[in-house]
Amino acid sequence: RFMVPDPERQWCHTPELGTHWYAAPVEPYAPLYRFIRAHAEWFDDYEAREAPVVDESRGLATAGRHRSGSPDVLHVVNLAYEPPTAGRPDRIPVRCDVEIALLHATGGSAKFVRWLSYDADPVTVPIRVAGDRLSVTLPELRTWTIGVFE
């Protein structure tokens, strides 16, 4: 599950400390908190459409979500974490033009995906159809993006 750290008390485990409680700093996560509150309609009461897909070779995780009577959504997480090296902190590099194969006709008649992210402007792109295959391009993936099918 993708979860925003709790600023008061969150269970965690690290090799150094074992099982312990963690209080996350609020400020680094504030943009993410604000984004989810501002876009609650794409989170509340949605359920998994299928099991999440983790493609380690591409450093990508996707999870389709569905709510009756609403557009389907697709969460995309960038797994391309790079640990720190001498002179460089850890990071998740921005990825451009990420191609995503769609497992089914999400929402039935959707023609576009509107990509929303807490750290980038929204962008709408067309769904491509090639025979019985559907795909879409995510122009820029930072950490995590949600696509709304339109």
C-alpha cells in the first residue's frame, strides 16, 4: 500500500532500531497531504480493479482503481530509487515519456487520461489503441502520479 507518513505516530521497522514508532516531519509531506485532500474524489471509496502490477525491470508499479459510477483511476509509482553515493543524496530520478500498457478498457469508453500529481501540473493525453491493445504515455513521472480516465 502507498501511505503518507503519519506526523504523530506510525509503526515502522528498520534494521538499526528494530520495531519502533516514527513521527514523520510534516513540512516535507505537506504538498502530498494537500494534493490528496484537494483530489479526494479520486481516492474516496475506490477499490482495486486488479492486483497491482510491479515491473521491477522498468522500476514501475501500477494499480488500477474503480468506483461504481465514476471514472477509473490508475496510480503509477516510480520505483527507480537511487541510494546515496559520495557527494549525492538519495533520489528518485524523474522519468519522461513512460509507456503504460492498459489491461482493459478502463471505464469502457475512455479516450483520454488526465494525469494528476502533487508536484507537477495536470496534463491530458490520449489513450492509444492498436488492435486489442491499449496504452497511454505518462509524459513525466516523478514519485507518484494518478491518472483519471476520461
